[in-house]
Amino acid sequence: MTRETFQAEILAVTGASSLAQVNHPQLVPSITAAAPGPSTSQITHATSSVSGSWASVAKNSSKSPAFHPPILENRKLKVKLPRAVREEGIKLWEDCLIGTFIDDDVPNYGRILSMANRVWGRRGSVSVTSLGAKSFLFKIPDSGTRSWVLNSGPWHVANKNL
């Protein structure tokens, strides 16, 4: 499906005569996102202040990102991802756990990282990424350690429940 075909379907479903008249929060962002890729001038403008290999890759690439047209189901837009994309996502996150502190008083990042590596990192370094005020992503490379962490909780850092 091309961008033009998709836009025509949106107009038909909504009854609007132009895209400017479409005022649906789930449709409007997707119409813009439905473009197969940015134009060369947009890539040049976006990367002009960036130095390094990513800018040169973007400028010299003849490929645009793959376009997966959304489908409208029950007045909601959905995109069906190809199997390869789903499998790559699973591989990317399969060694991660998310932990959330119960209390509003959260230990500092250094204490969390130190505890994670001291207790869970005996078979490989554990990385910790903050996901917001109280949640953290723990990347634990060893599957046995991950299972042990899941089954041996609850965990505490500086006397705070995780």
C-alpha cells in the first residue's frame, strides 16, 4: 500500500474531504508517519550538525526504511510487524528484567548498580538503565542468574523494596 492509497482510505473512513479535516488523535500522527521515508533534504538538514559515521550513512544511503502500512481495525490503527522484526526484538530484550521500587524514596543509581553487580553479576556484568522515577531495566546476560533473580525475590536495595 502506498502513502497515497493509505491517505485515500483514511479520507474514505473518516468522511473528510482533506487530511487537514481529519481530527482523530490516533489517525493524524500515523498519516505523517506513513511516509516511506524522509526526503534527501530532510536527511541532510537533520544530520548537518551531526559528525560521524551515522550522518554519512544516512546521506549516502539509497534505501529508505521499510514501510509497513497500518490497518484500521475498530477505529484504531495497527501495524503488523514482519516476523523477522518481532524475532529481532525478542532477541534484543530476552536477557532483560524490569524492576520497580514500591516506595517513592528510591536509592541512587550507583547503589542500585552496585547491588545488581555484587549480588547478580557473578556470571557476567549486569547493566542497569533507569526507566523513569521508580523503574529500572536490568540486563542480566546469564539465563540461570535471570531465573534465580525472578524466583528468589523480593529484592531490597538500601532497605527499599524492589
